[in-house]
Amino acid sequence: MRSFEPRPYTGIGWRLVEAQHQNSTLKLTDDLEEQAILERLIDDAKPNLPVECRHLDYLLATPFRYQALYPHGSRFRRAGKTPGVFYAAEQVETAVAELAFYRLLFFVESPKTPWPDAPTEFTAFSVALDTPRSLDLSEPPLSAKRAAWTSLTDYAACQALADAARSAGIVLICYESVRDPGQGRNLAVLDCTAFAQPRPLERRTWRLKLGLSGAHALCEFPVARLSFGRAAFAADPRIAGFCWERNDH
């Protein structure tokens, strides 16, 4: 068993979700009352939430709800029927950079898919986090293994760390974003008890446009613009070898 020295963490985390999370059911109903009924029926059909998560808004609880097989794994979650992780970032700009990378990665893995004609709308929301039991991978002694924590494609070390951290009662991991050109920090929430408030603190609308020149993101209020050109994520071998030219149809 790995030995940890938990640290307190208090702060804000940002996460983005596609804005279709409400529009999809609105299209199927005639009014808001019908939509509310449909949303309740859908919610009743989903797997039960862990008891400690049931008071949370669905935006916070969703990563912990689904207990189906996790197909490919992620930095702190193994593939298979594994515990959920709520991924966030300390700054919204870092969260947007992470989103832009993984949206581009979809096109890397789907070379015949044309670039979208219009931007995709996302909701960025912030959450309050407060726990006495966190790990910071940028601080000693864990920072000595920075190369393992920041691998662009191999998540084995981080997944093993998360397994050991859960066993030791750690509920949040702070770590360096390898996607954000601004070198912001990410947060992996391993347990619902890390949330200090049951609902998002703030919501913002972002639009992301992907195309030949890269990924470009816009927030209208407060006004913010972020661009990630072709070279922004080129350190990752999957992006470095990406063919940006593709047929429109």
C-alpha cells in the first residue's frame, strides 16, 4: 500500500458539458411540463446514485452515477466497471483547452468525418470544493514522478495512483494539465464528499469551432476568446500526425 500525506484543498473547479443536455428532451415534447415529466422518467431509468451523492445537482453527480463498463479508461479511471471520476480544472481556460484537445482527438480517430459547419455550444460550470484529504502531484514527494503523471498517452501510473489513493481515503487529486498551453491545473474528484456546495456556483456559455486552422472558443459573457492552432497540441503523437485536410462531404 502506498503511503500518502493528505493535504487540505479549498477552491473552485470548472467543467464543460455539451449544451444539448436539456435541448434533447425539449425537442421531443410540446411544453415544459411534458419535458419535466420526460426528464423524470429518464432519470428513474438510470442507475442509482451512491447515497453520498444523492443530494447533488445532476451536473455534479453524473460522473458517479453510471456504472456500466467504462470503455477506454482515462487518466485516473481504469477501463471496465470502475468508480467514477469528476474531472475539472482550476481555471475555465484550462477546462476549455482540455475540451478542445479531446474534440480534436475525435476527428483524429474518425478521419472520414467532415469538420462541423457550425460551432458547438457548451455550458461551463463551476463547483465549490473543500476537503482535508487531497493529493497534489506537483508537490514533493509526489512531484518526483512528474514524468509518469504527465505522460501524454500512458495513464497506467496515474490509474494505479488513483486506486491506491481511494484505498487511503483520498477524495481529490490536483495535477498538471498536459493539454493546456497555459500549463493550468486539473482536478480529479474521486468522491462526492469533496463538493462543498450541492449545485454549480456559476454557468457560462462557450462555443467551440473546429476546422483547418485548429480549435477556436468564444464566450460572450464575460467576453473571452481562446485559440488553439495546429501546433497547440502537437506534442501528442496522435495530433502530430493528424491530417487536417478532409473532404467536406
